[in-house]
Amino acid sequence: MPPDTVPLPPRQEPANRGGILAVVLVYAVFAACWILLSDKLVQIFFNNPNQIILASMLKGWLFVGVTSLLLYGLMLRWTGGDTTSTALPAGSRGLGLPFLSLAAIIVMFTGAGIFHTFTQQKEEAIVRLQADVDIKARQIADWLRERQADADFIRTSDFFTEQYRRWQESGDRQSGERLQMQLEQLSRNRGFGAVVLLDPRGKKLWGNDRTPLTVAQPLQAAASAERIVRRIGPYRDAAGNLCLDFITPLTTLSGPPPWVILHVDLTDRLAPILQTRPVPGAGGETVLFQRNGDRVLFLDKPGNQEETEARLSVPVTTEKRLVELRNSAVSPGNPIEGLDYRGIPVIGVVGAIADTDWFLMTKLDLSELYAEAVGDVTWTGFVGLLALFMAGAGFYLLRQAQQLTLAQAVQQSQTERLRALHLLAAIADSSEDPIFAKDLEGRYILFNRAASRFVGKPVEDVLGGDDRTLFPSEQADLVMSIDRRVNAENRTITQEERLNTSQGERVFLTTKGPLRDSEDNMIGIFGISRDVTERKQAEAALHASELNYRSLFENMMNSVVHARVIFQGETPVDMEYIATNPAFATVTGITESVIGRRISEVIPSYCENNQESLELFGRVATTGISTNWEHYLRELNRWFSFMIYSPNHGEIIIVTENITERKQAELALRDSEGRFRALVEQSLAGIYIIQDDRFRYVNPGFLTLFGYDSPEALIDNVSVADLVSPENRERVEEIMRRRIDGEVADLHYIFVGLHRDGSRIDVELHGRTFDYQGRPAIIGFILNITERKTAEAQLRISEERLKLALNATSDGLWDWDLRSGLAYLTPHYYEMTGYLPNQVTPDFEFFKQTVHPDDLTHVLETMEAHLQGKTPSSDFDYRLVTSSGQIKWIRGRGRVAERDAEGAPLRMIGTIADISARKAVEEALRRQTRELAQRNAELERFNRATVGRELDMIALKQQINELSRQLKQEPPYPLAFLDALPIPPKGHTAP
């Protein structure tokens, strides 16, 4: 303890320590409970991430607030003490220098107060002038725009144009009178002084009773300009009056337009606006002027001038403010000072009138401005003198009492402050949040260990320094500006601060408040900071996550619906839309807004017809168990796939995909597979699967071909060689081995087979390899070709008859003579192509002309392969281009009917059939079943290869029988059960 201090009475120390310990104990209990319970309470009451973040932020503010209150109470105890104590340093004797300093400060503040009074009075006047300029400039600009709009109305008015045309072109005087009456009424209603109508040559046709006797020369010159509304003026008319005119052409007339001149007397129209004084006083006035070269043209009459408007023209150099405006030294709206046209010092504000070269100047005499502040300045000077007197008296009395109270005051002050400082340091050091205090100069007087840890400096190095010793200059200036706000506003401020620390850049939620002594005088500021970096990062991450979710929600191809399930008791009865993404309209076809509406309103019969859907939605909304579901919604005639989950109790998220095309493709595939299976089982051709020289599958046609009763009699019991004649077995086994080994692509050969009864049959075998139950096998079909050979002979005999029969069909027939290059085309052929026989030459070039360019290569290659004998026939689908450019899908078939001794083709016959409708159906099915094409590719190929041939054979036999009947001969084939069926064209299979 310093020797010049007096100890406190012992009876006061326990009470003071007890109060401080109570504050510390309250802080410790509150902090412990806060650490243990606050996070758990947040987790119990909130489950939404946004709510958790908000609750955590409020929780942090509450903790900082309570801690600030405790710190504030502790600082009051620390600085409270005896209200009679003073803070004079021990050993202080001379008061002359402090008194002189205080007197100088009083004089300085008095002068500053006087200066501030004049400045404030000037600033208030400038604000009033600026407001007046702004309001009046807008009023004048609005008035000009309204007159411009009136002129535009006349320019585009069909009524005025029509009345003028009838008057001038048709001589309708009533139209002329109506036109004049409407113009007169417009003039009176819209505030125009006069209105004049000129013809296209500028000759006056009509004017009202207020019209000048002659049309001013500027108006006649403007009337011959472009077809737009022009504003002329201000200018002086023959009588010397200031005028403003709007020259308006009637542009809806063709040719040179007539002109309407709307005349305005600026004196009458602008006087009500300009004569209102900006501020009370004789020197306050508003002047409207225009730059005219190097002179200023006043558009109204200044208050102390006898000159009329637009006659008072002075050089620019005579007005200081106008010189500055000309030289761009002052921007419109900023205050300027100078001498006005009277030579009196004034302050004013200049504003520009929008869309014009006019300026508005509002000014006030400086003498009037400063006269208003004289009273306040007098009182300020009197208060300064009184303060000097009181300071002298106070210092005199203080000097008398100094020796008596100095020792006791110093001892009590230091002891109380030391005790409070120790307790404050104990509380501050126990906190994990930075706690600090500063004096009025911004120097640290308290800095706890948490704050020291963040800045990476010992407490001793920080105390006595300011923020510039801890942070970069920009951050230090920001922190100190907040300190100044606390000092100036004398209140507690909470604000986020981003500071560089030893742990990198961190974000702090800082609460700062005024620090007071026992007499409630502000002696500095205190502050508590909480590191909220992790929370801010979590908020940023959450915000980014929300943006990602929103982007996903808005851009998903699937429909996403957020809805609330409506229950009646425990039964779900309806659903209300909360939100939908843009894909909702595309997927469902519902384009109207559904937000806030019930599904029963959007789809009226939904709840009655889809109770199963509502029960599923209600179950997910109450149990929270997600589910997937496919459902056909009859009301929308669509199949949907739903993925449903519940974000909150009673609510569901439905992710919907339109699977109508997929469902239709699946149904079509099942139908196709059923048809193919029926065709395989009912096929007259023998269909087989061979693996390891044993049959794994045979159809009924195969059993019938070889005379077996059931598949069990063949499968796994009879080898392939058992069904082959002895002379062909070695060849057949070799061919099958080569196919299994991949030496040949497909099997196609003829051999002699053995019937179960021992008879021999000629068969034709087709096959190819594939994987069956994970191992290589051969699948194919086998035909009994004995009858086919007989049929082929019969076919050659009746070829001409068949030609006649084909002519009766709707297909186009062609007969191409390769020696001459010309072909015979049936009328159906010409009808399909859209050409007439006399328009084209029926040769191969004409055929190529009708083939779509993209299909020509394929068609030519197919025909060339057949002409070379590589294929039994020429079958292909292609697009035919008609004479009108229409595209048709055509099925083309042809065969060489005659070859020479070397095998060169001499004659080829074929047909074309319009299959556009079938192609359209196939294309739709192909789009729907493309993903399933791999599964049935083998079955499709197999069916085309087997059933097509078999049905071709049946069709061929039917044709031969029909030709035989036409020739009055006995049909050679017993097909009575099929004769009732229609005879398909050659190359077509039966449906």
C-alpha cells in the first residue's frame, strides 16, 4: 500500500467483498448451467436446422447480455466507493496550470459552440433551399411532361386526324367545327393559353380567341421539321411576352401533316410555383433562368427588379455562381455563395430542370441567415463566461479542501479500484469469451486470458495500448469507430467484428457498453466478445445447401411436390399443396397454379377414385416411413412412379416421374412376347434348341415333322445324328461344330432327315449360336422342303397367272427388263409415286429418283446383292418421295424371274406397298421399347426367319390353288381350312 494512502475501515471490507463474491458466484452458477443445459434445450425444442441456428444466435446474445450486466454491476462496485471522494493524485499542490487549461478549454468550447451555431444555422438553411429547389424543379419538370403528353396525345389521336381529313378533304364543316371545339376544350382543360391549327404549308387554318394575330417565325420554321412533337421557347412574341409552344403534327395522316400549336404563357403558369419563398425573409426568392450563349436569360421576374420576364439578360460573368456552373465547378444541388444581381452576398442552390436547358436557383441573403443565429450565439457566449466564473470559484474552493481530503480520497479510491479490479480479473479470466475494458482514449485497462489467447500476446503487452497494436490498421479503425459510437451514443451496442487473430481470421459477436464510475460518469467502455466463426461458417454452409437444394428443386426433370395431408380423425381425406417445382406442370400436365389449393380442387374426382393413394400418403405422413409406388391416375390418363417421404409430421414430399410411355412399352412388349410365343408354339416349322448334341427344346411343329408325340421323347433322349440320314451325318456334325467354334456365322443347309417311322424327308435347316443357360447352344428352325420344291415348280408354271393376280391388289407391280432398261409399271405404282405415265420414263433412273437420298445406298446394295444371286429375293423398306415432295414409307420386294445361261439376270419382277401407317406405329413402339429391344431381338429375328417363310409358303400354295381354280383345274394342295383366308400379296406374310 502506498505510504500516502489511508486504509479503509475494517467493517466496510467484508460487506464490499461479499457483494463482489455474490456477483462472481452468480456468474459462475449461470455460466455452468448455461454450458450444461443450453445446447440440450435447443435440441429438445427445435429440430429444423434454420431454427437451431437462429436459437443458437439468440442464445449467444442472451449470454453476452447477462455477462455484460454482471460485468457492469462489478464495474459499478469497483468504481462506486464514496461519492465524496476525488481522484486527485497524491502530492498534487499547484492548481494554476489546470485552471488555465480548463479556462482555455472553456474558451475553445465556447468558440466552437458559436461556430457550430452559425454552421448549423447555415446547414439547416441549405437543406431548406435544397428541398425547395428539388420540389420546385420536379413541379416544373412534371408540368412540362404533362404538356408534352398532351401534345403526344394530339399527335397520335385518330379522332383529331379523322376530323381534320373530313374537314379539309371532304369539305365537312361540321367535322371542322368539332375539331375546333375539341381543341378549344383541350386548351382550356389543360391550361394552354391558345391553340392554333396550321396546314402542312404552315398557313394558319384556325385559332381560338386567345391566339396571336400572327404566327411567330420560330413556330413556322418548326412546323416544317420532322414529324415529332417539338417544344419551342422560351421566346418573346410580337408583344414581348415570354411564350412556350408545343408544335404537334397529326402524324396518322399520310403525306405532309398539318400542325397544332399549343401556346403557353409562362408568366401565368410558373408564377404560382416560383413566387413561393423558400424561407421566410425579404431576401429569399426563387429565380428560373436559361443559358443563352455567354449570357443568362431570366425566365421570371426577380423580386427586386422592374424588368419583365425574359427581358432581364445579364452576362454570365456578373454572377459568381453562374460562372462556377458554367465551368462545372459546382454540381446542381450543392450550395454556393456569391453576389446576386443586387450585389448582396447570398447563399443559394441551383437545380437543373429535367429534359430542358433551364435552371432553378433558390437563394437567401447571408445577413438574414446569420441574423437568426445571433440570439443563440449570445447565450452561448454568456454560458461560456459563466463557466469560466464557476471554474475559478471551484478551483479556489478545491484548493482550500485539498489538504484535508487528499490522503483519504486517494487511499479509498485506490483500494476500491484495486479490489474491484482483482475480482473483475478473476471473472474475466474464468470466461472462455474475450472480456476487455478501455479508457476514454481507447487504451486497454482490462484484457482477460481468453482475449490474450486470441491475439497471441501476453496481457502485459496489451494493457496500455490501443487496437492499432493488435490488429491491422483497417480493422483497428473499424473497431475504434464502434468504440466512438458507444461513447457518442452512450448506449450498449452489439455488432459482429471480423478480426485477424493468432488462429486466423475469426468472426466475433461483440457487445460494448459505457463504463461508469460511482458518480455515473463515463470513464471508458467495456466489451465481451464471443467467437461465432463456426456458427457463421455453418450458416454459410446452410445457405449454400439451401441454394443447392433450391437449384435441384427448380431444375429436376421429375415433379417434386411438398404437400400437407388433411385428416378427418385418423383418416386421410385430402391433400393441400405447399410447393411445387417447375417440372410439376410438365410431368402431370396441370399448368394452373396449385399452391395453397387442395388436390380435390385441382382434380375434382381424385379423392373419391383414389382412396388407396390417400391412405398411402397418410401412412407416410404419420409414420415417416418412405415408400415407392407406381399408380395409374385415370383422371390424367397417365402412369406415375411416386417416391414419397415425410420431412415433418403430417407433411409429405412426392417425387413423381411420368412412366406412361414405359408402361405402354411394357404392355406392348408383353403382348408382343405373347404373340411370338403363340406363333412359335403354333408354327408349322420345326423350332429347336441344340446343346451338347442334344435337343433342349422343340416346338410341336418339330415333333410333327419327325413323327414324335411329345417333347420328352426327344429332349435329352435323342441325339441330333439320330435324325439325320447316314449319308448326311458327317456333314451335319461338321457344320454344327464349325458354328459352335465360331468359324461360320449362321447355319443354312439342306439334308435328308429320318422320320420316326424310318421314312426319309428332305429338310432345310437354319440356325445360329447363342448362350443358353450360360453355355453355347444353337437355335433355329427346320422346314420340310419336299412340298416347297413341288410348289416352286408349280409356281414357275403359273408365273404369268400370278402376275395377273397381283395386278388386282392395291400394291404397285413393276416388271423390269434389264436388257432394255425399261420397266412396266402398274397404275397403282404411278398412283403411289404421284406421277402420270406420260410425265416420266419408266426406267431405273426414275426409280432412283423416287427413293429418299438417305435410303438410296441401302436400296441399291440390297438389289445388287439379289441380282448377283447372293440373296433369294430383294426385300427392303425405304422412303419414297412423291412428285409433291410427300414422304411415304414403302415395302419393296422383288425377285429375278429370268437369268441367262451364265446366271446373269435378264428380268426382275416386284411390288411396292405403302406401309407408312405401319411405320408410324412401329416408330412409336420403337421409341417406347428401345430399352427392351435387346431382350427380344433374338425372338424378333427368329420369328421373321421362320414364321415369315412358313406363311410365305402357305400364301404361295393358296395363290397356286386360286390360279388353278381360275383355270378350271383341281387345286394341287389340300388347304381347305385356309382357303377362306384372303390371299396376301407376294412377299407379304399373313397378319
